[in-house]
Amino acid sequence: MGTRPLAIALVLASMLTLLTVALVARIAVVTGYNSHVFLVWNLMLAWVPLAFALALEWRRRRGRAGVASLILGAGWLLFLPNAPYLVTDIVHLGHKNPVLGIRLDLTTLLMAAAAGVLIGFLSLALVQRTISERLGPRLAWALVVVAQVLTSFGIYLGRILRLNSWDALTRPRLLAHETVSRLADPLAHPHMLTGMAAVTVGLLIAYVVFYRAAMALERRPAA
């Protein structure tokens, strides 16, 4: 995947983020409730994996690898679930603000969700390109699948167990305990398995659509 479609995706993700922040501010002004400020925080977290991915891209362009790239890759994978996690914030529809109309509420939540998904896919595409260049396209696509599976597990930890990426630093024992206990006996948590399967399939299908659209845009002659 070339630079042009990724640059367009970056601009679009930035616009969606700014529009979401503007809508959150409008809600606060119109209703007097700071009910949707949590979306701004969640969007900030969604940009973290993209920052890691851009750092990896910088190193790729300069032909650098090594331990630093592995650390950046680990940080990217740790924070990646924060991007598509924004889709699950739709559960707050109609519950965060008692005087907010459903139209503005839904628009704001969907705008944040679209920004989160696009940011996540953009960061994944950047890392996929790095892996493809160094290890080949097959391993790069294997990374995509594994990343989406782990992302679905991260979303489960966040939405159901209320754990966060920064718990790896602030509460590592709790995060390790909850992760190991569920992965050691996944059949004891059937809802986790079905939820992860659904989220993984949905993310993979959406990413393939994103990837094919980006490739089609890349083949299109520049105006």
C-alpha cells in the first residue's frame, strides 16, 4: 500500500476526530452537561497506537530495526484495541445525557466510532507495510489476523472487565491474572469466545474493505 491512500486516511481520521470534539463541545454548550467528554479521552487513546505505527514507519524509511522497533511494536499492539473500542461506546446511547436529543447523541457516537476504526486501520496498514517489506506479505497478513484477534480480546477486557491498556503499567498483576485465567480455560467463558469471534470477523472484513479501497485509490491516477 502506497503513501497517498494512507495520507488521505490520516487526513480523514483527523477531520473525524476534530468533528467529534466539536460535537462534544456543542453538547456541553447546548445541554449544560459534560456528558460526552469521555469520547475525547477515548479518542486520545485511539491515537496512541497510530503514534507507535508512525514511529515504526519512520524507522522503516531509514532502514532501522532492532530492539527499539520491537518495543514500538509491542506498544502499538498493546494500545491498538483502544481505536476500535470506540465502536462499543454506542452502548451509552440515550444514557449519558437526560436532556440530549437522540439525533445529536447518535451522530456524536457514530462519528467517534468511525474515527476510531479509521485510526486503528491506518495504524494496522502502516505496521503491515513494515512487516511485509521485512518478512514478506504472507507474514504481514498473518500479523493482521493475529492483531485483530488480540484486539477483540482487548476490547473484551475493556468493555466487560473494565481494564485498560495502561493497566499493563499501573496494575500489571491484575491484568496478567485476568488475561491468564481466561486464556487458560477459554471454554469456561463462552460469551467471551462468541464475542471475540464476532468482533474479529467484523474487524477483518472491514479491514479488507479498507485495504482494497486504499489499493484501488493507489492505482487511480493522481489528478
